[in-house]
Amino acid sequence: MDEVIAELAANGHSSTPSDIGFDMPAGFAIFSMASLSARDLDPGAPEEDSRLVVEGVAIAPYSYFAADKPPVNGTIEELETWLRHRRVLPMES
């Protein structure tokens, strides 16, 4: 992950950290769920290599990633309202 961020920065892409990765104002995010290790991709990597592997890329306007975060410390009702507003859960009748 650090190497990818460094390479993106060298090519003019700024980023802001998120809970599982980095959001780019250019309209994408990279992330890691920590389900892969460097050794999974490179059998020659040392077993103690703890680098995070970039496992995904999401494409959306930067505001999607940066401005509208879920209420992680909110109540269940607040989270459900947030999810309904984004049409992840069906709207209440």
C-alpha cells in the first residue's frame, strides 16, 4: 500500500487516508481488507513482511469517499437511516 501511494503521489495524485485505505480527489480509492499478505503474491517475500497489499480499487466522485461517512459511533437507527438514504436498505413505508 505504501509503495502504491508513493507511486501515485509521484504522478501527481494526492490522497487522504480512510479507515481501510486512501481516497483520491481524482475520483478513486484504493483499499486493503488485510486478507492478503506480500507472501501471498510473492513466495520469495519474508514471512514477517507485514506490508498491506492493495486488494481493491473503487471508482466514484471524491465526495462519495470523503464527505459522507457512515455514522460509525451512531445508533442502529442512525445507521439504518444512513443506509436507506443511500438505497442500500429499502425505504420505509
